[in-house]
Amino acid sequence: MSMKQFNLMGRAALVTGSSRGIGRAIALGLAECGAAVAVHGAHPAKALDETLADVRKLSPRSVAVTGDLSQPDVPEKLVTDATAALGGLDILVANASVQIRKAWAEVTQMEAEQQMQVNFHATLRMVQAAVPGMRTKKWGRILTIGSVQQQRPHPDMIVYAASKSAQENLVRNLAKQLGPDGITINNLAPGVIMTDRNVPALADEAYAARVRNMIALREFGEPSDCAGAALLFCSDAGRYITGVDLFVDGGMAL
Ligand SMILES: NC(=O)c1ccc[n+]([C@@H]2O[C@H](COP(=O)([O-])OP(=O)(O)OC[C@H]3O[C@@H](n4cnc5c(N)ncnc54)[C@H](OP(=O)(O)O)[C@@H]3O)[C@@H](O)[C@H]2O)c1
């Protein structure tokens, strides 16, 4: 074992949804290990500019790409844009998601489709677009970001939870198909991580206390808590790990 196994110099990565939150932390980690990173947000925004500036301090060849993954042509376009800008694509982190909180009986068809499109269909399309280039090099790393809700679905996020379980199933299926070409694919399932999407719900102190009590470590995670595991999966250190579903959740899934 050597720290050199985490060296990503010469590798190119796309991290969707990296303008903020967990994706930003993963993008910074990949850049610190030497990868050129395509950071991504749904739309051009100050947060995306700031993330790109921070990532470039670590890895100057990094770029930004934008696109709303609820639009059917965008997943393939993002892979094409990132590949063109970086001169290849070795690492794909499918991190962006849409999460709509609503009682199950009130979820509309459009809301259900939007979540399935971004959280499942877009992942499949990006993998389809990225794998041919990885196959040529006989090296590739694909990481999907799931959720503790694969194990403990939240009553007000029925479609979101189902979309993450579908994505995890896709990972296990593809691990066997991509392995012979030196491509690993894994799923990292966060618990409650302090990012923008959790601010409104956790502002309710009684609710926050109830959720904290479900977590073995009794605290919410930070985006950087997901970066270490992501680096393992995306580097040579994780060369012999594929088809794995790893909870980074302080023990919430137990
Ligand atoms: N935070 C948690 O507690 C938690 C728990 C379990 C799982 N997760 C998973 O972890 C991942 C990251 O979550 P997070 O909390 O870090 O996210 P976040 O802070 O809410 O940021 C969401 C990111 O996704 C992008 N995005 C949102 N909708 C998009 C769309 N339609 N098309 C393209 N990009 C879109 C956003 O871009 P803009 O900046 O342009 O809006 C942003 O970069 C997600 O897959 C989430 O399901 C999070």
C-alpha cells in the first residue's frame, strides 16, 4: 500500500452537481489528487464559478460544464463536453439529483418523472456515453451517489428513495459487465449531510433531534466526509473494488 495509489495525475473527471455540497467536496478531493475536473451545475451560477476557481487552484486544467439533467439530451452532452474540454474522461461521478419532499399520495406524474429522469435515467445515459472511451484505455472509474434512503426510505420522498435503489441495482448489474474492461462502478450512499437541500427541514429543531437519534454517531455529516471514500473508489487504491454499495451515514442505515 502506498499513497501513490491515490495519485490521479493525468486523469480526467466529470462530477455532476459539483457547484455545491457533496459534489463540490468530491471535485476538490479529485483535484487535490491531481485529476483535471469538469465541475458541473444545472445552470451558470456564482456558486459554480467559485467552485471552479477553488478547484483550479488545485488542478489548473479544470473546467466547468452546465446542463439541466432533467432534459433528455443533456446527460450525453455533458459527457461529450467534458471529454472534449479535458481531452478524455477517466472518472465519472454521477452526483446531481432532484429530491422532492411530498406526501406519497400527492406526488404528481411530472414530479415522479423528473426525479427518475435526473436520478436514474441520466446516470444510465452518462454511463453509456462515458464507457466507450474508458474501454479503449482499459481503465475507468464510475461512482454513483445514492442515499441512506435505499435502506431507510423517508415517508415523504417515495420516488427519490426508489430512484436511488434503482441506481444501486444498475451499479451491481454493470459491475459484472464493465469489469473485464478494467472499469469499476460503485455506489456511495450518504446519510444526512449538511448541504443546502437539508437546511429547511433541519431548521425544525424537534425534527433535527429525531433524525440525529437515528444516527449511531449522533451527528450529521459534512460534505468532506464523503470525499475520502470517493477518492478510494476513483483511484488505483480502489482498483479491486467494484459493485459495492457503501453507506457514508454515521451508522444511520443500521
Ligand atoms: N445532503 C444529504 O443529506 C444527502 C443525503 C443522501 C444522499 N444525498 C445525495 O448526494 C448527492 C449530492 O447532494 P447534495 O446535498 O450535496 O446536493 P445539493 O447541495 O442540493 O446540490 C445539488 C447539486 O445538483 C445540481 N442539480 C440539481 N438539480 C439538477 C438538475 N436538474 N440538473 C443538473 N444538476 C442539478 C445542483 O446544481 P445548481 O447549483 O446549478 O442548482 C447542485 O450542483 C445527491 O445525489 C443527493 O441525492 C445527499
